[in-house]
Amino acid sequence: MKKVKIGMLGLGTVGSGVYKTLKRFDNVEIVKISVKNIDKPRNIEGLDESILTTDVYSIINDPEIDIFVEVIGGVNPAWEYISAAIKAGKHIVTANKELLAKKGKELFELAEENNRVVLYEAAIAGGIPLIMPLKTILAGNDITKIEAILNGTTNYILTKMDVEGASYNDVLKEAQELGYAETDPTGDVEGFDAMYKITTLSTIAFGQRVDVNKVYREGISKVRAEDMKAANELGYKIKLVAIARICEDGRVDVRVHPTLVPKKATLAHINYVTNAVGMSGYPIGDIVLSGPGAGEFPTASSVIGDILNIAAEIETTDYPLPMMRCKHSDDANIVPISETYNKYYISITAPNNKGVIGKIGTVCGNKNISVSSIMQKGVSENNTADITVITEVCKEADIQAAISELDGCNINSLIRVM
Ligand code: HSE
């Protein structure tokens, strides 16, 4: 049997998982792996070190190699190498969510011009089968809504804060010590990772290109232990939720932010590093796909599925995998966050003056905001009161205006409610 030859860029966590598990298949073979440092000690059982190179172009320019697997992440230099590999006639398998979100349009146009396929199952929610199902078996649906937990690091931190009553900083520090969070956690905790993923996921699901620069993003670093406790008392969990929905006027609302999720919702029960993607559409109705969103082997599972999918096709057709290609060309009209409608949780610390609760109610009423619940449990020793408000659905611009009018009150947190 002729083996399909593969060149891989990167041999970190994901690359190692791909190398180890792909050995079980005899129709595909990794023949070269490009690494930054060839002398780095690697604990990969059975690794044939003779296939390592520091010269990416020795893969790109090798006519025997059919599939270029990129598992280094980031836009540069991944984009340079991937675009060169496509021009050199290679199909691409990538786990690079940032590249897809920022360069998706150019990437898929270039691939189509060269009749090459780009598969990226591993880029969004790691091991959860998502892209292939959306493009194939769900192709007959109009997907109108996605609500997803797409980042394991933040879900781990929020779960620990919930279970232990601990502060964000304490849990982050512990997660870093255990290797669950990166030394520089910004990409995860400030929501960039989830933003890249929902950008591509909503683009595919809605068939309209979502501009990553227009996606509203807020991370979890300001979520307080007190908010977790209050949310629990009110019947919610706090999760970093990536949301995308088609509005009645046809515009697309896409964002990532901490969200109070009702305890009865499936997403409230997705804990630690697990990811979950809820989608609604016609005719399917509501579905939730859940599983490991990161890690060596779950991510390798998706990369390998993509490799085997391409390998099975390239010997038999000169237009492989038509359903997996990018077919949309319209740009989505994105709703600015100020024009979105949400329920809100507001945590306020106010001086213990007469009429404070009344003032909050009046300011909200004047801004067309209806209060759903308001809670104050006594007065603290320093003569201030902690007040928790949940609103009914109202406009973001109105809640921001109301908050700026609550002078004298300290707004501890403003979190949207699902
Ligand atoms: N850093 C991501 C997470 C995994 O924490 O979920 C890779 O996309």
C-alpha cells in the first residue's frame, strides 16, 4: 500500500500526541517534523530523531509530502509556512485558532485557488467533533444560536473558585503551579482564546464571515469570590461563555464574557477543563456537544481524524472533501455590544443612607430597566451595604447609562446573565 506522506510543523504537546498515535496507521506516515531546537531532549517513545529538521522549507518543498500539519500556533510564522505549503500543493491540517480567526478569509481563498483542503477540527474545542459534524451531517440546518464553553483554563479556574470559595488570584496561582494555566495566562483568562474559537465557529455555523476585531471580549480576571457566592445563592453558576446568535434583524451578535448561567442549564454543569458547545437550529432543535477541549491526546484525536480524512481522499479524487471547504463569501453584520439585550447581575456597595435602594430602582426605571430581584443582607460594620441586583432583559447602552448615574455607589461587578 502506498503511504500518504506527512510533514509536521511543531512537536510540542499536540505534535507529540499526533506522532505517537499516528504510528498505529499504516496508510499514513510522518516523514519529517520541523522543530525550533533539534537538540532539545524529548521524551517521546519510539521517536525517530532522524526525521527532525529545523528547516521548514525542506518539508514545504518536498514533492513527496502531501499533507502539512501545523501545530505551532500563532499567526507568525505559521501563516508564512502554511501559505507557502498550500502554494507548493500541500493539503493543510492545523490546530491554529488564532490564525483561522485572523487570516481565515485569505487562508481559504488561497486554498481554493490551489484546490487544496484546510482542515482544523483540533482548533476549536480540542477533541470534540465539531467542524466535521457542522459541515456534513448538520449541513441541512440553519444554525441560529451557539452558547459554548470553549476555554478549559478559565473553566477550571471558575470551577475551583466555585467549589472552594477561593479568589481568582489564588486559583490562578495554583493552576499555574499545576501546569493547567500558562505562565502568561492572558490569552486564556482575558478571553482571547475563546474569542478566536467563537469567531471561526460562528463563521462556519452561520455561513457568514465574522470579523474577529468586532467580537466583544471580556475575560474572567475581575470575577470575584463574592460574585460566585451571590450567583450560587441566586441559582446560577458563573462561566466564561462564548455566545453567537443571529438576531431578528439578521445581524450577528458574537461575544465572549463571564456569564451567570442558570443551574438548570447544561453549561452550568460543565466543570474543570471540559468544553461544551450548545447549538440551536432548524430542523435539529437544540444539541450540546461536550468533551475534552485540550490536552495531548484529545487534540491529537482531531488532528489525526483530519489527516486520515484527507489521506483517504487524495488517492481517489482530484477535488477532495467538497463539503469541508469554505463556501461563504458574505461578511456578517455584527451588532455592537451597546446594542445587545441582556439580563444583568450588578453587585453594588453603597453607603448606608436612606433611600439608596429607592435611588437604584428610580435610576433603573428612568433608563427603561426593570429590576427582577434586589437583595441586601443587613449593613456592614463600616456602615456600607452590599446590594445585589438582577435585571430583566434590557439594552446594554441603558445599563451602562444607569450605572454611570449611580454616583456614590461603588459598582463591584456587572455580569451578564444567560
Ligand atoms: N488554552 C486552551 C484552553 C486550549 O485552555 O482551553 C487550547 O485551545
